[in-house]
Amino acid sequence: MLKAIIVDDEPLARSELRFLLDETGQVEVAAEASNVREAIERLKDTGADVMFLDVNMPNTSGLQLAEAMNKLKYPPAVVFVTAYSEHAVKAFDVNAVDYLVKPVDTERLLQAINKVKASMVGSTKSAQKERIPVEKGGKKLLIPADKIHFIMAKDDYSYLHTESDRYLSTVSLAQLEAKLEPYGFFRVHRRYLVNLSCVSEVDPVSGGTLMLSLTGEEEKIPVSRRRVASLKKALGL
């Protein structure tokens, strides 16, 4: 399921699009917004895989919002939904995934959803291409980023944990964080960097902190108190 935000200043248009998205069974509408300011707030609160965005809105246009979101580390995919076809060229200039003209046809909407999913697969392939140099048994190896579950800092070294093994890296955790953050890694603690796609369970513990369970890992990962709020936002909690 894709998580979506609908942004349109017309309540009826939002309602109709929500109905169509619900009918597809492929999209969960997490929030709605009637203007750009609200859209930014909803995105901060809930996060989203895709934003269905009107072009013409009061004060700030959808095109301006899309351009601003391109500066985010993890921007949602943008599908413009508008009554006017003349903005299509500008829409793709701000990296929109698709451009739908009202009234939206169900089949055309499904095509847009498939394009959004394809763009997300492209991001995953980029993570597969990113490789981290490590050492194991006196050998130098390259580990694909998407195979790493978490990284733990110890003394002057970093230890990369995959599903089946642990590898030593002489690269600092801060450097690895900068390299891997665009691929869904999150610094949950001064000693731990976690692949968010591997998080299977989030357990609250005393003192307002959290412990994370990762797929295929017995070790629980602590979350420092000051990172709890930003982690919850990153996970959409």
C-alpha cells in the first residue's frame, strides 16, 4: 500500500479523489490539505510515499510546493491532479511522476499509481548499487547497502551487520551515516545506524526511549531519547 496525501483547495475534488484511490485498494490516504501550508504540516506529521497535488491553489501554487520538496532528503513522489492541461510541461520540470487532468479516469489513475511504484523501485535499485568497503578474514569486500541491517560503532571502528554475518569497517559511523542516509538509514543512537526497512517492531521502554527489533536480528537496538520523535516521524508512527 502506498501512503498518500491529497492537496486541493476544493473539498469536493479531494473527496472524489479519495474515493477513487480507496477503490483501487493500492493507496491509503493518510491526510488531506487545502493549501500548501497545510500540505507541509501534514507531510511532517504523517509522511507520504506520494502527494496528489493540485496546481492552482491560493497564495502558493502546487508547482512551487513540488519544487520546494525536491530539496528534501526523502521527497514524496508527486502526481499533479488539475483541471488544466497547460501546466504539464512545467509539472515535469519539477520532477512530477505523472499529470492527471480532472475529471480523473480510474484507469488513468491506476497508470499513475504504477508509475509511482516504479519510481520507488528505482530508488531501491540505487541503494543496491551503493556498496560499502569492509574487511573480513583479511579480505577486502564490498557490501551492497540494501543488505546491511544495522551498523554499530565500537572504539574507532564500525561493524556492519547483515542477515548472515558481521563485517569490520574502518570508516566512522558519522561518515557512513552521511553516505547511507539517502538510502533509508537512520542514526538512532550515537553508536547505532539502522536500515529502517529492516525495523519489524518498536517497543517503548522506561525513560521515554525505545528499543527496535530488526528482521533476522536477535540483538535489540536502543534509540536515544533525543532521537525518538524524529524516528517516529521517519517510520510514520
